[in-house]
Amino acid sequence: MGGCRRTGKIVAANTGAPDSGDNDEMPDRPELSVLIATLDYPDIHQVVASLLQQDLPASSYEVIVADSREGAWKDIVAREAVRNPAVAVTYLQQDCDLHHRARVLNAAIQASRGRILVFLAGDFTPESNFTGAHLQFHQQHPEMEAVAVGPGKFVREQTQGPLVQWLEESGRLFGVRLGQDDAGWFFYVGNSSAKREFINRVGLFDEDILFDAMDDFELGHRLRRAGMRSYHLPEAVTRHQHEHEVKLADYANSMRMLGRSAVIFEDKYPGPQEWDAICRRTPFSLRMDAVWWRMRYALTWRPESLHRYYISMRDAFFVEGWRRGRQRRPQTPA
């Protein structure tokens, strides 16, 4: 199992003075805390820079950047904080042997001070109204169980390929097709906000989930059981940007991690799961389905056939990860 060790933090507060390590030093608590896990996102400087240039007054929100890679982004975050000293910025360094998103986000929650927690992916660059949209939502929905879920659309230059178009139009990228007021009880750490009181009631992220996959699904499961109601918040605009063209290999790695995390989830929550049916099949048979649909597409050029190819490959990747997770699962003594 992976581990993390907290080694330090830097803060550029609205006074421009370095932090002594006490989160309560600043007398005025912000309404919102925006929490980001850096992972390996190369454009984290754009994300932080955009957060520090929001339409919302600087005193209304803070930014918490949690790094899981031995201070890899420390200088970048510090530079952006110096350029925009009006907004409180906290950098947390966690030396982890894995991209342990659950642990770094828990550290970010514990270091934050806002009444509302806004989760933002490190490759989602927000527009200037991002924080204001989340704050306005919670002002209009004061009930504790109300959760806002914003979109994460790929930037225009990365939406030309058929894979990205399918991921966006079908909702397969994040597991739900956003676009209505009701977000279907969905929660993810790409672009969502919840009240701190609600998160504290159900508990923080489950640190047994080592990968940046399904940690938010598991927390969302507990939130749903506690009465969560998700609302789509299209005004909280973000630009989802990868450092290169999104290819099937990238999707494969994500789905395999999701499959391994699913084993941890089903051990904690026994019973029927939405992925049971595909896990009864072998990766080989699913790949053969994909070959068939690919051939159909080559003959007919029907988009439906290409989409079925993507679905079959997605399922094959997931089952590969799920089977690997079951093989590596600790055996319970008889």
C-alpha cells in the first residue's frame, strides 16, 4: 500500500507574508476553499493563475494546492502566488510513492478554512466566474445536502478526434452525461462543490483507494446514502486540457486503474455492482467484440459501430484492471 509524508507547505496570504503553519492565523475565513491535487498535470500553473484572477473578491476564497510528487510544483505555485498576493494560497507537499489523490485531498481539506469546499482537477482551467458560480449556487441552495457539479469540456483543439467526441457526447469520460439541472446524484473531484459540514458528516476520502480513480465515486456513494442531491452547474465553466491528443491508450490506463479500484470498492460495499455483468466476461472476449465492431465500422462507416468499438475496448480495459486487482487482493485467512 502506498504512503504519504507531509513535509511542508508555503502560503502567500493576502498580507503577502509567509505562513507560520497555523491555519487560523488569518482572522477572516473565506467562504470557499478551492482544492486541487496536482498529480502529473503539466498545466497546473494555468489552473492556479486562473484561480487567482477570479471575478469573486479575493477575500471570499482561498486556493489549496496539494502536491503528491515531492514538491514538483512548489516553485510554480509560489510564483503565481507572488504575482497575485491578494488571494490566500496554500501549498501542501506530500511525498507519496503513488499518485495518491485521496490522501492529498484529505490533507487539503484539513488545511482549508472555507465553509464550502470546491474540488477542481489539475487539468481543468477555470473561467473567471468559476468561484462566483459555486458560491452563488450554495447561497441559493442553503440545504446541507446540495452539491454543485460543473462541466469539464475539452478545449476546442482537442475535440476534433472521434474518441474525444464520443467521450464528451456520451458522458463516458466521467460516467455521467451532464447537461440538465439534475446531475443524477453525481459527484466527482473534477469540478464539484459541497458544504464542509456535509463532507465532515460522511467522512473524508477513503485512503485505501490508491489511484486517482473511484476515490470520488466512493465518497459520492456515501454522500448519496446521506441524502446528497446533485445539481448541474453549467455556469462554473472549466477547460479540460491534456498535454497531447487524447488517445485510446490514455483511456486504457484510466479504465485499468478504475477496475483495480473497483475491487477495493466492492470489498467495502458487498452486493450487486453496476459492473458485475461485464466482469463475468473475459478481456479476450470483450476485445473480440471490439474487433467485430471495428470491422463493421470499416465496412459501413456508421458512427454507432465505432461507438460500440469504444465501449467494448473500455469494458476490456476495465476487466483487465479488475482481474489484476482481484489477483493482488490480500487473502483473508480461513
